[in-house]
Amino acid sequence: MLIDRLLGQPSDPARALAELRDRPLNFDPDGRESYTADNGWYRDDVRAALPPEPPGEPLERGSWDTARRTARNYDFAEPSIVEGIFDRDEPLENRTMLLVLHFCFLRIHVGVRVGDVYDTSRRLDGRVGRVFGWSYRTLEGHVERGEMNWQVWKFPDSGEVMFRIFSFSQAAGGGNLLLRAGFRVFGRREQLRFLNMTAERMARLTRERT
């Protein structure tokens, strides 16, 4: 399409994904403690209750296990806003992903790479829980820079199960001028819409698949 050529968007997603594999991050993940609102960054923490389980460790094929499998496959992402293109045979660790962002009538292709992947016990808001999670980080050429984390929690004391998205981000400099301008005007609104719709989608999929 003409608009894709004007915005510098790739015509072959498979080739675009292959080219992303050698592309570096567009920020330093070790500086996350300084990525605060005072320094011009957004920090988001969106949570959605999932179907509860009995107290104790997660059940096989229960709510937590179902949500964990959904999270590994990136099935929770709201496809009307973001589509993920990646090799499903590639390990989750360090996986490179091509994201197609749907914005008005545009399809914006950007790259991310999976960072941390973990399944462990952690503390959240003073409570100990079992958490499976992973993050992805933006690559050079993305309209944003930052990291987004996806977590599935179970609190053994109560049986509560929760999906959590937390992130830090800001608009990236450079790249196509039209994309930069559009993202600065509408990007934050679309970002919040994606976070909330994705949390709702994860809750719905977990109910349907458990």
C-alpha cells in the first residue's frame, strides 16, 4: 500500500522478522530505576482477577496453569490493537517478535525481544505468591522505548489468581516523522486502551479455557 511505503513499513513480515534478530534495543534495561515520571517516562500497573483456585500450590489445568500457558503463547494480546508475529518453535527466552500495531487505518511494524522469563515465588504488596512471568523490550525503530512485563500470580494463602501487566515506556525519538507525530498525539491513549483490553481478554480466555 502507498501509505505503508510512505511510513517505511515492510511489505514482507517474514523478512522483517528475520531482520529484527540482529537489531539492538533502543534503551538500556539496566537503567530501569531511573525511568520515572519525573524523567519523562510512563509507568503502568494494570491488574485483572482471574478465576480463583483452592488455597495452596497451583492446580494442574487450573486457572493459574491455564493463564500461564496463555501467557507463554502471547494469546492474551488484544489482536485488534497488536498482533504478534514470531517463530512458535523458538524458545521464549530471548525470542524476537514482530508486532503489528493497528492504529486507525495504519499497520505499524515494530520489533521487541523477550528479556526476563521466570517461574518462582515473589512478594507483591506484602504477600508471597507463585508467579510466572516474562517481559519484552523495544528494539531500534520502535515508536516507543521501554519494557512491558506480563505476570500470572497465585497467592497460596487465599487461592486468588491474578494477571498483572506492568511497564515503563516513553515515545522514542528518530524514525519516520509522520509516525512520531501521530504517536505523540494518540499513542498514550492507544497504549492505555491496549493494556486494559488485554487484561480483560486474559480474564475471558482463562475462564473459557479452564
